[in-house]
Amino acid sequence: MAWVEPVTLERAGLRLEPLALSHAAGLAAAAADGQLWQLRVTSVPEPENTRAYIETALQMHAAGQRLAFAAIDAATGRVLGSTSYHDIVPAVRRLEIGYTWYAKSVQRTHVNTTAKLLMMGHAFDTLGCRIVGWRTDNFNFASQRAIERLGAKKDGVLRGHALRRDGTIRDTVMYSMSADEWPEARAQLLYLLERHTLAQ
């Protein structure tokens, strides 16, 4: 039995359900909201490549490397984007959260914070993770700020680590959070979500 099994997570109107081919049209529409595939520092699929994106995620899941989710507005069923567990290492109870992107219209809303609260809670409280990690492009400053707002600590930079979609070589900024740090991070995320709710 795999350590990270498919699961559906839901909170405050956001549902994370295992990514499937049935999400292809919704995922393409989410990517088109802001033409996100044009961003140099992300791996958002072009609308015509959405099915291949999902198939790759499913192949990685079959190999025990990734569990991808579709982020769904629970009230409307609209696909808002995608996020994943990846680089899953059962022997040391470690995984990473990434491949995360959302339609432009829901960026800088409660969506990402809620999704991360769900995924971190499942990772630490249900799966018993010792470490949860994140990685991002050294020029993806918005992603770095978002990861730091979660309470993750910067581990360092891997120089010349990976190819960008345009063929250039990127440095990768690595972050992590330990199980001991999770309770304080959870309290902060709940505080941020409460402030968002009160501001509406």
C-alpha cells in the first residue's frame, strides 16, 4: 500500500480532490484565466496540453512520486487550479508541496492559504510527516513570499538545478517545515483565514 493515498480534502468552500482526466476542461479554463502558461517561472500547461499535464501527474502517482489535486470551488464546481504532494519519501516521512498554480482571478484570496492548511494538516496530522518541503524558482519572488508566509524556513539554494520552460537553467530555492514547527504555523494560518473572513 502506498504511503500517500488519494484523498479528498475540504474546508471553507474549497475542495481538493485527486486530479483526474475529467478535470481537463476546467483546468484549461483556469490556466486561461490570466494566460498563466506565459509565466516564465511556472509550469502551468497551455490549454491544449492540459490532458498531457494530467496524464503525467497520473503516471507520477502510479510511480509513487506525486499526488496531484484539482482545487475546486465547492459551491460552483469550478476548477480553480492545481497543487500536489511530490518528491514523496516514505522512509524518512518527507514530502514536498508544489506544482501549485491558480487562476489569476483567485490569486491573493483565501484559496492558497486554505489549500495549504488542508495539505499541511493532512501531511503532518494524518500521514505523520516529519518534514514538509517546498521548492521554487529563484526568480519567482511571489512564490517565495507565499511559502514564507506559511511559516516555512529557507534551507538554501540549489545552483543550476533545473530547466525552465524556456530552456534556461534556474537556481531552485528550497524551504521546509518540521513537525515541531507545524502547530505554530497552523495557528498563524488559521489567524490569517479568520482575518480574511472578517474583512469580507
